[in-house]
Amino acid sequence: MDFTDPALALPPVSLVDVASYLPGEPVGTEYFTRYSRSDRMAKNVMFRSPTTRHHRQRDETAVDMVERAVQPLIERHGSDVLSGIDVLLTHTQLPDNPVLGAGPEVARRLGMKPAHVIDVHNGGCAAFVHMMALARTILRGTAARTALIAVTQNCAGPVFTQSEIRGLAQAPVPGDGCGVGLLVKNNSAPILDIECRTYPEFAGDMDFSTGSERKYWEPGAGQGCVSFTESKVTKVFARGNRLVPEVAMAVCDRIGVRSGEIDTFVTNQPNRLFLRNWRDALELPAQRHPDTFDRCGNLFGAAIPVTLDAEQRAGRLTPGSVVLMAAFAHAGDFAGAAAVRWGAV
């Protein structure tokens, strides 16, 4: 298979390594069942819960989680790997400070002085692919040579265990975790292609509300939570079934690989039915589509790097194999896919 970059004037960029962090001990579903109440939404396949998930502690910040996630990178690449980072991109599901992004504090905590620090708030469950695209663009267009991308999902513990929220059908589904990726301007584990698509017509179909007239920043009754109406859940399910295979197939077509020839297919992990439908669409067996949902729940944007890291640690990624990542965000307002010729340590 020919993986030559068609944009010959542009230098190759590699995803050379990934690492991850899951906070605390696994939380069993029994935590939620004692609070559950009759709810038609609980019967929807979108909200059938995993066996366990992880919850970050109240005072554990997004920066704490990134700091813990990068430790394996330091162990594998040496203590100087972070001090030489030129580009830092962070995505935090629930910002600890709604005014400030996490990027500068991550850089300070890790002893970094990157030339480019960007807090990316869009991209949702496809944020890792989105950030790979952004990092590759910056590395190709500047003198920068290295980038760290960090995706933190940290809203399961603080949001979905609230007294008014923990009894809802969707409460047991999310889990917390953080995944990071190290990108270098070289050809050691090249990014073969990336596809990013925005669908603004779907941007209003997911809501964050307090269940009342109160805005989330105002005092008063009502607890903030992500919500869908039942009719919108049905539409989101149909979109997700379509969008992820579409962007994945677009990448396969451009790199000249049939979908069934992909060695490892890593997606976001929203629920079991999505995972089954996506691998069926790409004609892949289950063993080539790793599944962390039952152990970690829906990790949103952190799912791809956490799952990829789990495969790497298990020794199931072969150097030279083709790894395809794909995901869709929110109610379908964004989808992305990226292929890498694996070569990480």
C-alpha cells in the first residue's frame, strides 16, 4: 500500500505516542440504581449503562488530570520531552474556570514554554481528531516541531452525580478520564490523512440547562446537565450511525485502503449499539474495533486516546499497521477521522 503524502511540499507529521489517565477506583452501576426512577428514556439504547466508569474527585482539576496523563510519556521519552514542546492544545469538557482556559496552567505545571497555546472548546467527542488536524497545520506552517494535545473529560463525577441528575437514565453512562497525544514533525508514525466536517444545522440539538429559567451562572434552584428531548435522541442516533462511517470511509478512500483492511479502528465510545453499527459499516470484526465502553463508560472526547492507549499497553498495535480514528460530536455538529501508520514506542 502506498502511503505517500499527496501534499509533497508539506512535511510529514507523526502521532508518535499516546497516554492516558483514569481517576479513582471504578464506580459500579449500583451507585446509580439506588437513585433511578421510572423514565422512558432509560429504555433507549443511547442510555444503556456500562458496568463501571470512573469519576474524578471534586477538587481534582483538569490540569491535575493532564499532569497525571502525561507521566507515561515522560517515562518513555525522558524528562526533557515536555520542556521542548512547541505547541500545546487542550480541550476540557467542563472548564474549572469559565473565564480562563487550562492551557497556560498546564504549561506552567509541566515546565513547558510553548510558542503556541490554544484551548479548543469545540470538537466534542471528536476533539482528539480535531486537535490532531490543528496541531498538524501549525507544525507544517511554522518552525514548530513538537505538539502535545490533551483531551480531558471531567464532567461525569461533578455533573451526573448531582442529587437531581443521578436518577436520570443518562446519568450512569458518562465516565471521566484524560488522554494525551505527542506529535512530532517527522515520518516515524505519520498521519496519513485527516477528514474534519462541520454540520452547523445540528448545532442546536443538544442543550445544557438547569431545568428551569435559571441560567447556569445564576443562583437558585435547578442543577445543570446536558439534555436531549426523546425525539432529538432518535435523530442523533441516526446521524451518528451515518456520520462516523462517512468520515472514516473518506479517509480510507484517500489513503487507498479498503475499510475492511484497517488494522485497528478506534472511535468515541457512546454506547454499545453505535460501536456495533460502526464496525459493521466498515466490515470489521470486533477484535479490530477496541471497546472500552463497558469499563470506562462514555468518555466523550477522551475516548479515542484512552482507548488507543489501552490497545498500545496491551500490545495489540503492530508497528506499521494502519490505525483509523473516527468520531462525531454533540448532536452531530462535527465529525472527524484520521489515519496513522502506527509506529509509537
